[in-house]
Amino acid sequence: MSKILTAIDLFCGAGGLSEGLRQAGFYVLAGNDFDEAAGSTFASTHKEAKFLAGSVQKISATDFLKASNLKRGELDCLVGGPPCQAFSVYNHQRGMHDERSQLFREYLRLVEGLNPRWVIMENVTGITSAGAGEAVQAILKGLKGLGYIVEHKILRAEEYGVPQERRRVVFIGNRLGQPIVWPHKTHGDGLLPFTTIKDAIGDLPALSNGEKPGVMPYGRAAIGPYQKALRNGSNAVYNHAAPRLAPINIERMKHIPPGGSWRDIPVELLPKGMKKARRCDHTKRYGRMTWDGLSCTVLTKCDLHWGAFIHPDQDRVITVREAARIQSFPDWFQFEGSRTEQYVQVGNAVPPILGRSIGKAIRTADSAENECLQPMLLPVAG
């Protein structure tokens, strides 16, 4: 039987990366986040883990060791995604001057204090360009200075079965001297077909604009392996309510076909600020999804002003549950807090399927390391 690896999740949010690692056979011992609603979600969906609330700056390595009942050096994997807003291309004031851009140093502090065998850190691709890549170089230098072999790579979530165009920079390191093993792509050219919007949400109940039905029965059978896998462990649909949009937005949506955007809206109906926009600008605004395509990156607001978040054939934006499906969260995973807070939790998360792929790659490398430690068996003299 393969060894169960332990993990602690910093900046855990709702727990998307933790859920992925759990699916890969990890045992999550503890998590931390300053967001109360996200912490409530993590605590309710990771009952085996101890949640440490509050700012990471105020939590010591000793606090985590006590919470997880470990000694320094015993933890298998420390994971985390320091808040990415300081590096996001959606933040026009992004840069190293933003105090949030320094939170990776807290991760390095806890790596030093916990001395885990493996480390995983993820962030938006903007971290590679903000401050001329200063943060990336500081992370690499910091981990190497602590004795870790470390590599970083941009992973595309859709290439691992997530129905969404999502790019993330992932750092993987270890202090074992083992080569870094990256997850093998499973979807794309020559592989499995990409998971589509229909694969992801085609079975969920229809809603009208502003409808809030509460917990709902599925109403129809699951179709395909993705829906069946995400329904496993759930007997109802949670977090499935349609935000109420203004009448003017309903009128605008009537002109947008699947795959269309603001360009399909008559000029007289456009928001004032967009009437003079160039046709090549704001490519995703007021975008309607297509059943046979991928979603754009799920953000902390599934707002039609921000991206292509209009349902393929219903005149409304996608619900928290639909966003969670697109992020690959299982249906039993319920999000706490207000609906606005739920969208934030979903949008900030690492897709569990991507986390699972990373976790399996680390297990592969760790198994190779453990085999190297096995004593050589010599033949018994006759």
C-alpha cells in the first residue's frame, strides 16, 4: 500500500488545492487563511484538518507543528498560493510596491520553520512580469538557499481536464535531491478531448434571471464521466442561484449569440463607456459561453462586464455552482458566506483536478525516492 503523504495549506482559501491533493492521496493536516468566509468553507469541507484563522504573519511554524502534531522535518508537503491580486494583469496598479506581493516571503519563512520534504507554490502568470520578475527570482533564490531543488512552470488547467482556459505558474521543490516530476498532460491534441462547458454544467437545472430556488434536485441524469465524477457524494445541487441583472442587461443579452460578445449588442444599448471602444478591445466583455467550448478564466466576479460569463442559452450569468463545476469542485463541496464571498472563493481557488494532477506527480517522485532508501536485499548464503 502506498504511503499517505501529509500536507499543510497556506493561503488555503476554500481549499481547492487541498481537495486536489486529498484526491491524490494526501492527508491535509492544517490550513490557514485570513478570509473568514473562505475559512468557514475550508473547515466544513476539510474536517480532518485544523484551520488556523487570521493573518499568516501572526502564525508561527510552531503553531502549525502543534496543530498537525508533527515535529520539524516530518511534514511531507507545504503548499500555498500567496494572494495573487498584486500580480494579476487585471490589476492596473500591480507591482512589487503592493504589500500583498511580499506575502511569498511568509511562505519562505514557514518553509524554513517547518522544513517540509516537498514544497508547492502557485500563482498567476503575472508574477513572472511584475517588477521584472523580481518575485520569481526571490522565490527561487529563497528556496534554493533553504536547500531545495526547485523548478517552476506554467501549467494550463484545460490540459488536465478542467473545462477552462486557466494559466498558473507552479513552483515545485524538494530537499531530497530528487528530480522534479511534472504532471503529464491528459487532454489536448493527440490526447483526450478537452472537457467542454456542456460536459461541465449541461446537467444542472435551468434558472431564470434572479431565481434563488435553494437546494435543488438534479432533475436529470448525469451525462459523461465529468458530471458523474463531480456528482459523486452529492444528492442535490447547492449554491445554484442566479444573480439578478438589471433590465438593460437582459435586453443586451438577447442580442448576444453563443460565442458572441459586446460587439453583437446594438450601439444604442451599450454602456456609455463602451460606445467608443475599438472592436479589438474588451474581447471577453458581455461574452456568452458556447456548449462545445472552454470557459474563460473564472474570476472572483462572474460579472458580464468582466468576461464571458453568460450562460450558453439562458439569459443570465453563471451561478456559483456552475463556476465551481468549471473549476472542477465536486458537488458536495458547499461554499459558505454571502453569494459575493462564494464567487470570490471559487475564483481564487486552484482547480482541484489540477491540484490532483500535481499531487500525483509528487507521489510518483516521492515513491522513487522511497525506493532508493530501501535496503538492498542480498541473497542468503546456502
